[in-house]
Amino acid sequence: MAKRTQAWKEFRPEYSDEKCAFTHALRRVKDCTDLTQEQLAEECGVATSTLNGYLNGRNQPRPELLRKIYAAVRQDTALAGVRIPYSLDELLAMLSGQLDRPRGTAAKPAVRISRQRHTAAFARQRQLRARKRVVVPVSLPEGDRHHHANEDAGWTELETLMSRLLQRQTQDAFFMIWQSAMTLPAGEIPRVVASCRSAGLSDAADAVITNAARRDVDAVLRIVASFHEARQYEEATLLLNSAISSTP
């Protein structure tokens, strides 16, 4: 069964980053099936215009309807062996950030990856620099060692992020950043930020911090503590300022 290809509309500039990320993921799931929007809407028991509104970001489905959409796509793709790029749990987690926001409260957009700055040539140049960089390990005195901050181990997904930037898959790259900021343990966030900055992806590092600032208070405080343990004091300050500014 061949998948349908569809040219999706550009997101409106007033849409929040969370809404864009969720809608982009929902579109990717829809692209896995050969069902038309009319057929998929009928399977889910909703009007075609309602489903179209979800796929264009005008509205957000309730969790129970999202489960129906996902189940219909999974049932249609099961026999063909098509792999759905996002799990239902991932979609529900992305959706919960939208539905939990008080109605009428405008979301301040997180820092996006600059399309002008991070062109394919820029990403390729940074990728080559990162590979050529030589790290000379210097042993610290026993009393100065920080066992919780492993600076030699970088973010394992950095190469994937750069690859998506090279291919101009900006939405996929942003979803990677959003997912990392919202789901990784607090102790991993400093490593992600440091890896992005060392590769020259300062906008990506800022986006990780700005999105992490939207987590619950306890998580934000744990991340701040992790930044302090890693001696990334400026990042800790940026995270706190972002958390304060994003509070309704």
C-alpha cells in the first residue's frame, strides 16, 4: 500500500511551538495511512472539517479522540508493515501540554532554530569542526572531581540533530529539542546544552533551556541544581529567568 503524499499548510506565526510540534507529529502519523481525511474522519466518528482542523493546528483533539485517530491509522497500516514514527504515548504527552494550559492564556513561544543562521552549509561546517576537535583529557585533583558531571560524554543525539538540520528538516529538529527538554532526566539537560553549544548550535541550546523551563517547578529546580553541579552557572540563570517569564 503506497502512502499518500500531501502538501500541508504552513503553520500560522501565532501558533505556539508546542502546538506546531504536536500538529507536525500528528501529520506524520496521518501520512502513514492511505486513508483520506474523509475516510479517517468517518472511522473516528467526527466530521471531516473537525479532523482537518486538528491537522492544520486550528484545534486540538481530546485524548480519547486522539486514541481513536491513532487506532484507525495503526489498524490500516498493520498489514502493510508501515512503521508509525510516533507512539501514542508520545502524542498524548505532547497533547497534555496544550490541554493543561488555562484557557485564554497565551503561550509564549520558545526559542526556535533560526532558519537563516542554521542553513545546510552552516550545519555541515559545524559538524566537520566537531569531528575534527581534539579533546585532551586532563586529570583533576581528587578533591576537584565532579562525579555527577561527565563532561567527556556528549549528547548522543547531536549527530542526528545535525543531520536533520543538514536535510532542512527543521520541524523534526525542533521536535527532537522539545522532546529532550521535556522528557530527559534533570541530570542529562546540562549535557545536551553543552553539546549543542560546543557544536556551535547556540539557538538549539537556548531552545532546550527555554522549553525545559516549562516543566513543573520541582523539575526546573532539579535542572538548575544539575547546571550548578556542572558549573554551567549562566545556563542555570537563563533557565530560571525563562521559567519566571513563562509563568502566567
